[in-house]
Amino acid sequence: MINEAENALTRGDCTTALIHSTRLYESEYSDNRIRMLYVSSQGCRAGINMYEVYEELLSLSGANPIGEFVRIFPSSASDSKLQSTWAAVDALQTVMVPGSVVSSADQTAPNAFNRGSVLMQDLTDDARIYGFYLSMALLGTSGNRFGNPDSSYTQQSDFTWTTKALVQADTTGTACSLAAGLLLFLDSAQFIQSKLPSSSASAVGAALTLLNVVTTFGDAKCLLATGSAPVCSAAKQRLLYRGACEETDAAAAYAAGLIEGLNALWL
């Protein structure tokens, strides 16, 4: 079944790859190879082609990276690309370095046979590299769905989840997923930057510098809601788990700040 899934991915047959990899991922036979196969199958359905996206890195705009992600990863309500990025993010966090010991506060548990971590240093190098592409897909598909971009990929409608209450009222999990995607980009872009040729590294660095500013919005909104910088720091770390906003007011407030920052910085 592993070979069938891998062959399907090679052919670009995302549906067949996902059928086989899902059965394995949800079984007692799941391991890092199967987890990455499942992540890649969901990424395939989300429109991730690592070679094509890599070529796009040179055109990343330091002034408007979200607009570039929107251009690279088109999506509409009629496809499943956004949902596939969510599933892939959840599974990515289970591709951990063998022997990792994860405290209960930092664990994620997509299913009984896969335990994950929100600590990016617990993930394998392959997972962190793939996370870079996955984060761009999540942000790009989200922008297409909810930012109403025009023909030049400029945001026409703000993301609406800019208060703690609105984030907590979002039963779809879209708001928390958007926050998780941004934080995943910040971590994975920093990790991958040193591994890229100078031309690509420069473009990624420019995008990273701009989007890092968004965390100041999260810090401010969370601090206003909780009055505790350590609580907000922990909430930021936990937000790499898409369900974090349902767990604490701090995580929901931090996510609202990140989304407010994205509205300010997506030109």
C-alpha cells in the first residue's frame, strides 16, 4: 500500500495517494514514513508542487508576501485545498525525531496512533522543510477564500476574526488555522533560509522580516486580554496546534492579534 501511494504521488494522482496513505496513517502501522506520505498526499491535494513553488521563491515580494502566497496557491469554496492544508498541518506535527519526549502541555493527538508536538525542534528536518511549503499553501488558500483578492492579489476584504470573541465563536477552526499557518511560516522559513541559495534565501528573508512584525500584534492583544507576558508566550507556542484557540482565552486573543496584523500587512 505504501508503494501504491508513493507511485500515485509520482503520477500526481492525489486522490489515490490520499486513499492509501489515510488507511495507513490511521492504523497501528503508522510511522514517520507513513506520516510524511500522508502529509504529502494532503499537500498534493492542496496544490503543493515543491519544485514549482521553489521556482516561485525568487519572485516573493518582501513588501507583500501574503499576496504572493495567494497568487501561488489559488483556491475557492468549490475545492478542498484549504481543508487539506489543515489536515496536513495536524499530521506534520507527528513527524517527530525518534526518541522525542513531549510533555502533555506540548502534545497534539490527531488520532490514537499518532502523537504530535507543537515544539518545532521535535520535528524531523524533512517535516520542517515541508512545513515551509505547507505554511505558504495554508496562508495562500486562506487568503483566496476569505480575503477577496483582486486581480493583483491585493486584499479587498479584511479577515474578520480580529477579536478574542470572534475567534472563539468560529466553530470551523478557520481563524486558529490561519494563525497556526503564519507561525508555521515564521518557524519553517527561518529554518530553511540557511539551506537555500543566496538569491532564494534573500527573498525568503525579506518575507520573514515583514511577517515577523505580525507577532507584535499578537503579543499586544494577548497581553491586553491576560496581563501576562509569560502566558502569552506560552499561547504563541501552543498556537502551532490548530485547536489551541478552543483551549484558552490567551490563545484565542493571540490569534486575533495575528489576524489583525495580517490585515494590516497584506497590501
